[in-house]
Amino acid sequence: MELMEESVSKGDFRMSSLRPSGTPKPMLSVKTNSRNSSSLRRYHSSRTPRRDGRGSGLSASQWFHSNRVVYWLLLITLWAYLGFYVQSRWAHGDNKNDIFGHRSELSNDISNIPRRGLDSEDSQLVVKNATSADGDKRVEVVMDKKGNDLPSQKEASSKKRNKKSGRSFRGKTRGKQKSSKKLESNEIDAQEGDIPKWNNSSGSLVGPFESLEDEILEWSPEKRSGTCDRKGQFARLVWSRKFVLIFHELSMTGAPLSMMELASELLSCGATVTAVILNKRGGLMPELVRRKINMLDDKGDLSFKIAMKSDLIIAGSAVCASWIDQYFTRATGGSSQVAWWIMENRREYFDRAKIVLNRVKMLIFLSEAQSRQWLSWCKEENITLFFKPGLVSLSVNDELAFVAGISSSLNTPSFSTEKMLHKRKLLRDAVRKEMGLTDENVLVMTLSSINPGKGQLLLLESARLLIEKVPSDDYLEVKDVIESVHDQPSTNKGKHSRALHQYSGRISGSSNSVNGKVKAGASYFSSQMRRNILQANELRNQSFRLLIGSVGSKSNKMTYVNGILKFLSLHLNLSKSVLWTPAATRVASLYAAADVYVINSQGLGETFGRVTIEAMAFGLPVLGTDTGGTAEIVEHNVTGLLHPSGRAGTQVLAQNLDFLLKNSSAREQMGINGRARVKKMYLKKHMYRSLAEALYKCMKFK
């Protein structure tokens, strides 16, 4: 008994494991043998280290092993939470980075896209020798990019898939990549075409001048961007709100550029912006990346889900009608927060958009003329709108206002408006020297996509009248150009036939009043008299220069461009005065170098024409058609001169050009008046004040 008590006092007892039957073993040994007895030694020697561990208490791993149900419940809970977290992140559009924090393939591909028209050091002109139909050799050039052998997004993704799928699939994939690259090259050629660099029948290619602009101004958009007016109504309205912006394409034209600048302003004012790109055609992708605008590659179900969670959807073109219609088929009640900023003014665009006009929250137009036209079409179709349309005119962005010497958010004490006016004068001299111009040259400029609606061919007719000062058979030649366009293959014909038909109709409709005079003049003047008149006007020909842009734009109609080149090849005297410039997002150097701006939009006229107010900001008088938004911007005989649209306006435009060529004081005074009008009506603060009022009506009832 004393031995047992001694053993207990020393802690000489063991916890026994559970038997299969569940009855525990005795906790204390009932044997009374001494500690050194053989029986006690045999008892302890039979225990293994594992049994000793169990006897001293259960570890965590052993506890989980014995409680597997609890272990699996914890594992299932963790897995369900992880799945819910990933799904929540994706549903809220936070897919710029993947769930583990790495950049997605799409972001990497976008960051590697070359910049076209932004960095002049990286762009090059690839010269090609070609022979025209009449046998004359022509040196032509196409805009290209150093390192143009970079793979596209589809090619890059296919290469990654190839590594996983093995070598057996590589041969087929390589063949597909070659055909894909060939198809992409053909599409670019069809959209951009060949550009004349210099020859006697086409003129010369000048620019771009981004590097020269950066060197002289000591500033570039990459170095500094404008800031939002935090105290303004627009900033207070959009702060912490979510917006989805719908881009119909990425061309360097009015609608995509305006939407890009709106996205930048929303971001600087504290809003969250997601851009849905319906068509990646165009050169704005690198600029969107530079501005850190979140682009959603998906334009289907994911874009609709993100749009439903936003505070407002802003669509930037009538071409967005299809996406809006699909959105409404998926949207639940109360998800119709769509503001439609329509920037077109042709019936074909109305016909495309009319199916959803009465379902959007508000239509926003650029000019009174456009608003009246669309409302009349709605009345014809018995369409009742949700709200009265808003009116938001475009503005001169801060970057151009800064270079023009107008106060903007980019100004600092070291970059005051006075210093920028001085730098602008230096920029003008440098760019004109690059163009080969002297102080006696008067540079007339037009910047837009090259298509029949912009009237470049009619402008060239007016320029020919200015130079030759004789009636001509221009109508017959222009008619030949239009007919040659209609004779193109069916693929091109279907793409351009509607615009060209409208252009041809305007010419044929006005030919009855002028065709007799044209034929009479052509028969009256002998070839010798023509030569005498041309010699008498040689001085005027030497001073006049016409700059046409934007070459290489994805919105150009190449059959129309070829028609213009054919027209110039028939008038070599005119071609000596013609310059061309590539498409670019930075055009301040071109405005600084010019003396007169022409906007010769045909049909219903330009919806608004932001290039008009940009030219006025640089003090240029504007010659425009008296239709559409141009007639609302340009005050006749005050900020510029107006002329009729169509062929009837070519002679009036020639007279207006002649007047400004001879009167430098008139050019200067009209430029001063136009600049004052821009400061009063068309700066960024004016536009966003109007836009805030329209967006407030769209969002306050949500």
C-alpha cells in the first residue's frame, strides 16, 4: 500500500486509450510491485513512443484526425467563401487584375499596343514605287510603325495556347497566324490606302509635328494633364458615381474623341468609369491606355451586368443603338438610366436608332439645328421621348486652349497665357519652315476624315477656280470621279454607295443651273487665252497653299480619296499648292501654322464641328457652309464667311478664299472675333455646366 501511494505521489500513472468497445482501461495500475521489479520494467518497456504521446495528451493533428467531420466542414466553408469572393469581384467589374493580383493577358496586350500618331520618333513613312493607270510613275507612302511585326491580341493568345497544346498543333496554328496577319494587312490597306508623299500630280505629305511641338513648347500631354474643377456643379454631381461609357469605335473623329475626353474628366472628378468598346477600329487605343481609362473587352453579357450596376450609362453615337437595345432586353425594372449623346445628323442614323429612342432616359444633341431635325423625324414616326432633349455643345479641350494661349487648368506661373502666346508664335514659324512655307504663303487648312460628306472635292474645285480664274468643265470631271467610284467592286460599293449617291445627287441637282454656263465658258476660252490667264495668276498660285487632313484615318473612304487623287492628276497646276497631313490626336501645331480654316460639310451640314471652334481658338477665320451647326457657330462677316452647300457654293467659296487671300487685316480681325466668341461660349467650363444639368435630370429619379 505504501508502494502504491509512493507511485501515485510521483505521478506514476498513465491515461489509457479507448478500447473498441468504448470502455476505458484502468487509469491506475493495481500492481504493487516495486519500481525496480522485473514485472514493472516489463510493463513500461512494452509502451511505444506513440503510446507515450497519447498518454501525455492529444496533439492538434491527432485531434483533427479523430474529428474528420469538423475538418471537412471547415474546408467546405473556406472553399465556399473563396468562390463567393471571386464571383463578387468579377460581377462588380473588378477584373482589371486577376484574383491573385497579377495583370491579366488583356492588360498586357493593351500596354504593348504601339502608339500611332502620338510619338513621332516611333512612326515612319514606308515609301513604295507604284505606276498609275496612265503609265506615270508615282512615289507613294503609307504610314507604318517601327516594330510592326508585333503580334496582335489574337495572335498572342493563340501562341500561349500553342505552348499548352504541344508541338503537333503548331503547324496549323502558324498557318492560321499567317492568314490572320495577311487578312489584317488587307483590311488596313482597304481602310487607309496609299498616301502620296510627293509628286507633281498629288502634292506633298507633311507632319506629324508632335516632337517639334514638345521641343518648342517644353510640354506634352504625357507630362501633365488637366484637373477637375472640384467646386463646380459637374464635379459635385459625379463624385463617387459609377459610369459606363459606350464607344462605337476608336477612330480619331469627333464622337470617340469627345467620349474619351469625357471619360478623363469623369475620372479626374472622382467618378468610376468603365468604357465599353463596340468596335476597336481606329488609333485611339494607345491614348485611352495613357489616360488610364478602364476598357472592358467584353461587349456582351458582362458589359450588360456592369451597366446595370452603374449610376448612368452614356452612349456616344447613334451607332450604339444595337447595344442599347440588347441592354434593355436584359435590364430589370428601373435600370433604364441611359443618356444618349447623339453626334450624327443623317436620316440613316435616325432609322437605326428609332427602335429605342423612346426608352432611353434622355437624348442629348450638339446643336439646335440637329435637335430640330431629330425631333421632326420623331414626329413623323410618332415617337414620344421620355424627357425633352438636352443640348450640350462641344468645347475646346484644355490641351488645345493651353497651346492657343487661352486660360485653362494646365496653366501655371511658368506656363502663363502670355508665355504660351509667345511659344505659339515660335511653333508657327518652325512648323511652316518644315512645310516649306514662307511669310508670303497663306495656308488654308481643313481637318476631318476624307469622305464625300466633308466636301474636300468641292473645296478643290473652289481652289482651282481661285487659281485659274476661268469657268471650267469641273462638273463633267467630278461626275466622272463619282461614276468611277460607283464602278468599284460590290464590296466597296456597298460600303460607300449611300454617301456617294447623296454627293452625286447634289451635283446633278445643281447642274441644271450651271451646266450651260460651264459648256459655254469652255468653248469660248481658247487654249492660248487659258495660258495667258494662268500666267497672270501665277503670283496668286505661289501664295496659296491648301492643307488636307486626315490621311490614314479609319473613317476615310478610300474610293473617294482615289477620286481626289485622280482629280489632282488632271490639274497639275492645282496639285502644286496641295499638302496632306496624317491623322493624329495632337493638332495644335497645325492650327498654329494655318491662316484660314475651311469646313465644307455637305448635305444637312456638320452636326457641330468641333474643329470649327478649335480653329477659332487659334484666331483663324472660318469659311463654312451655311447649314447645320456651322451656321450657329460662325457669324457671317464677323468670325468668318459662309457659303451654300453643294456645287452652287463652290464659286462663292472661291470668292471668299480670294477675299481673305488679299486682305490680311480682314483675316486678323475675324480671327480676333472668333477667339473672343470661343472664350465666351465654347470653353470646357461651358460644356460641363450644360452637361451637368442634363445628367442631373437623368440620375435624380433613379
